[in-house]
Amino acid sequence: MNPLWTQIIIQTTLRHKKNKSGDKDRYSDYQLAKSYREFLITTKRHIKDFFLITLGIFSASFGFKGFLLTNHFIDGGATGISLLISALTKIPLPILIVCVNIPFIFLAYKILGKSFAIKTALAISGLALCLAIVNFPDVTKDNLLVAVFGGFFLGAGIGLSVRGGAVIDGTEVLAIFLSRKLGTTIGDIIIAINVVIFSAAVYFLSVEIALYSMITYLAASKTLDFIIEGIEEYIGVTIISSHSEEIRQMIIDNMGRGVTIYNGKRGFGKKGEAKEMDIVYTVVTRLELNKLNTEIEKIDPNAFVVMSSIKDTKGGMIKKRPLKH
């Protein structure tokens, strides 16, 4: 990269930071190098997120227009509501995708932060735009194939978007909100919402379409689970790093989450000695994992991070305190 542009980028990254001496215009070589590395990590993450969300948008659009719309099948969640209303009223699906998800975008802003809400709004708008202007062929008329593969591509699209740090179906956001308010699991909330949607499909469409739509939902949910290993799960994260204090402070200040500190020993050293160190443990949602990994990499790219799935949590700060973005 051109040295002049490198300097401009670094100075821009540091524009709100003050030197210890109080001089805003002079920075140490360490500060410049650290901020430049943070800039590269953030840029790389944004490019990756953009690619995943874009791929998710096209996959979901293909599931809609290549399979589901032809046979009037629906899915669960906000997409299912949009498909059901479209089948009953003939309102264009792109308009319904945006309108149905608007309340969930505001809810995402309230409970998951500004950054996530903006990415979600852009992802949903991108999906609506893709549905409106991109033509996909009708792949098959067979009802079973439509249900299975329509659900597969739709679930893959939702999963890829979540991996990119956004959602194109706002049901998960609503489920997170209600689980915090009611003290139930996210999975239970999603099931309850979908029972209502498929019951409406039985009444307004037909039993046959509703049953095929359930197959669509199962295919979509299993694909979603395969791609992101369960959006309804919480993730227990154990972080072993020599910068444990900085990581602890980052989790509290940036993520708005509680941490547990264990006193441990590093068992592997150059001379086989055991070195004492603090081990940081925290619990985050799947939607927050992307941000947490990025922030850890900024502080210590060599940190050893162990992640394990947790079915649900009770108490603590995970359901009570909103994120700070």
C-alpha cells in the first residue's frame, strides 16, 4: 500500500484518540502500528461479511423465485408471513419482505445495537431488491422437490446472512427479545410463532399446502442449523491470552457482557514450565460471536479461543443487559 495512504488511514483511525501527553497530533510507532493492524482486521471482516450476506441474499432469492412462489408454499418466521400475505393479497413479495421486517429492524436496534440493525436493514433491502429485479428459472413443479429444495436454499440464505452478522428474517430477533422478557428459551418462542403461521396457512390456503410448507420449514431450519450450528444457542467462550485484562475490559465495555476469570497455568512453555495466567470465560449469543472474535483478534491475534454450544442460559447479564455497540 502507498505509504501516504497508509499514514492517512492510520491518522483517520486515531482521530478520536489522545496521546498520554494530551497531544492529539503525535502518536508513538506502537500506536500507529496497532491502529493500522486494527484497521486491516476490521476491513477484512467487513469484506467477508459483505460477501456472506450477498451470497445469502441470492440463495434466499433463488429459493423464493425458483421454488416456493410458483406453488404458493410458505416458510416459517417473517418470510413465511410475507409469503402468506403475498399469496392471499397478490401484493408483491419484495414490498412485503421490507414491510414485515421493519418492526424487527427497530427491535434489533434496541436489543442488539446500531451496527447490527443497519446491517440487517441493508440485508433485507438487498433481498427485496434482488427479488424485484433478478429473474430465476422455475426449477421444478414437483411439490416435494419444491418443498425440500426451496427450504434448503432459503435456509442457506438466512444462515449465510447470520454468519455475515445480519439477518434477513427478523423472527430470531423477536425470539431473543421475548425470551428475555418471558424467561423462556428462544427455540420455544420460534416454535410458538411458527405454529400460528402454519395454522393460518391451513385456514387460508389448504391443508396440503400447509403440510408441504412444514416440510419447507424443516428443510430450511436444518440447513440453517448446519450452516451456523443453531442460532438459538448461546456460545460459551473460553479465552486464554497474555492480554487477559484487556480482553476482559473489552467484553465488559464493548460487548456489554459479564465475564468470569479463572486462575490457571499455561501448561506448555519453551522450557516446559507452567506459567500462571488469568483465563477469561464469557457467554454470548451466536449473533454476537462475529464481533467478539474480531475484537479478540485486535487485542491478541495469538489468543487461544475455545467455543462450545450452550442450549440456553438463565440469569446473569446475557438476557438482561443490552449490547453496547
